[in-house]
Amino acid sequence: MTRYSSSALLKTWDRLKNSRGRDGQRSPSVGLDGVTAEKFDTNLEQNIAEIHRLLSQTDRENPSFPAYRFAPFRTKTISSEPGKLRQIHIPRIRDQIVLRAMSDEISRVLSKKYPDFLKTSPRHAVKQVIMGRESGKLQVLRADVNKYYPSIPHPFILKLLADFEVDSKVIRLTQRALTVPLRDTRLGKSADQENTLGTPTGTSLSTVLGECYLLDLENSLQLKNIKLIRYVDDILILAEKTDQLELAHRNLAQALEVRGLALSKAKTWKKSFKEGFDFLGFSFDKDRVRVMENKALKWGRTYQGIARSFAKKIKEASRSKEKDCLLEEMVREVNREVSGASGMQVPYYSIADDLSPFKELDKQIRVILGGIFRRSGRKMCGSVRLESAHAWAWKYKNSYQSALQESREKFASFSIDSRNES
């Protein structure tokens, strides 16, 4: 394993801290030990040194394993959509760093054989759907793997990593991570769930293993004149004729069965572009592509999260200059997200034919930030001018790469620490 030197672990931790969560905030989730990002940073050098030491040494009880051990993952129930609950698993911060380093190493190795490994974005998948429609493949099979992440067999995924010649230490750490007990803090240690199947959802490792496990799925179908489009376990098969689709359906079920997986009967169906269907946040209807309404309604969460992360500091700022700096910082964070410099929401959904939902997003953002400015006795103008999501969506629609370059040049990364504010 080449990614557990102290300097590499520090870089990994920095990336973790700067990864924005689904609610717009940047603080990594707190694991079972209750250690926050701020607390971890107060003793950063010693914490990183300890992680490095345990990764470098061998386990006394089992010399084929590194000495590093994961603590139980904290189980948390979240609402991914209104009325829809799911469980995620949160490691300690030190475990999050190790899991991310492991994921990076696995990705590096697999990218040698599959250069596009983990580069297949949902945007690319959606564009493939549009290309398939334009080529006349109008019959659609929407397939859903039943409980995908919780169903991946451990022996299969570990053998796959070995076949790809992933470092043996990484494989041993993966084996250990896959079997970490899952704990609901409300019930205590006695109610720990033994993990003998599947990958712990919500971790960086599960994302990489989930992509790795279905890498060769299309080749295993051995079918011509069909188009398989996959983003992790979201699968769409396009064909010109219904009999081609029927054969693809049977072969897909068999290919998944070999991998210890199964299709969800309730969520697997056949349709056509004429009938219309939803995929990866978009509604496809004949020759039109629209943003799904329930997806657009959730866009504001990101900006609410950014506003919350600044609101308390702005309120407690004792000096006028400090308050102004924080307000400017908040707007810049929002602008980075809107422009695509840090978030991919606007660039992704700019594929849609109708960009009017971005006008509604602009209104939401002004409402969210407007209250904070009013309470501070300030106006949103001058150096705190808000970017327009609608305008940026048009830029991405017309020229994706040039818009992305412009956003990153205009809103280069920055740090609050650089202003000497704790």
C-alpha cells in the first residue's frame, strides 16, 4: 500500500474535510468515538502518526494483517427522499481517513486496466441514454439490483481485488473493514450487528467496491445490438426490438446471479421512450429530457447547509469587518457551488431541455441568504454579488468544458484559515 505515509494521510484528511456532504456542510460525520473534525485537528500530528504506525506494523495475532483495526461503524437512519428512509454507517474520523486511502489505492490499481474506472459520471450515463435514443434504440429495460450494497458477497469481492493484483495489505484491510460490527448507539454494544455480507453503505470504500464489482457486467451479457448504461447499480438497457430486450433481461438476471445478486422484481420494468421513464434524476419523454420535479425540490438543501455553517459565526462576530468577511466568504461558497467550481449540481442538470428549474433555484438561494444579510444589516451587492444558477446552467449547456474551466478560474479554492479566523 503506497498511500499511508504521514504526508499522504494528511492530504487524504484535507480532502475529506473539503468534501461537501449532501446537506451542503463540510464537516465529516462523527463516528462512535464522538471525535469531531475540530477535535481531531487539535492533535493532528499525533493522530496521523498513530494511524501511520498501526498501518505500518503487522498484527501480533495475525501477521498477514496490518496492526490497524477499525472501530464499530455507527448506524444512522437518514431520509434520502420524503417518506423514504435508509441506513448509512459512519466510521470514526481516523477510520474514514484509512478507508479513503484504501479506496484511492484500489482505484489507482484498477485504473491501469480500466482507465475510466470511477470516471463514469451520471452525466456521462445520461448522455449515453440520449445517444441511444437518437440511434433508434427506443425499447428500454430499467433494472434495479435488489439491495445491492448489502448483498455483495465478501469472498467474491476479495477474490476480485486479488485478481486485479491490489496490494495484499489493502485486501487484508478491506477484509477487516467489511466485517466491522455495525452499532446503533441507542441500543449499545450488546445489540451490535455482525456484518457477514455486503459493504457498509455510506463509506468511501463501499462506493469503490460497488463500482468494481460490476465492472465487467456488459461483457458478460454477450449480446449485440443492445446498449447497457450503468452508473454503479443503476442499470438501463436500450434495444431496437422487444425480443432483444427480453433476451438481455434473461442474460442480465443470470449474470447477476453468478455474482450472488438478484434483480428487484418490483423495480425492474420494460418501457419505451414513447411511454416515458425516469433515470438518474431525469424524466425521458419521447424526445424531451426534463429534471425530475422531486429532484429540483431538494436542490435548496445544499445552500441551506452552507448558510447554516456560517450563520452562527456571523451572528457572534463582534467586529463589523469580521462580519463582512464572513458574509463575503459565505457568498463565495455559494457561488463556488452554483458555478460548478466545487459542486456538480448545476453542471449535471444543465443537460435538461428545460432550464427553468434553475430560475426557481436562484429564488430559493436569495431567500436563504437574504435573511442572514437582513439580520446583519447588510445588502447583497458589490463584492458579495450572487451568481445565477440559471446563467451558469446555460453556459454548461452550450460549452461544458469551457464553463467548467471558467468556474474554477473564477472561484479558486480558498480557506477561512487564511484570514486568521478560527
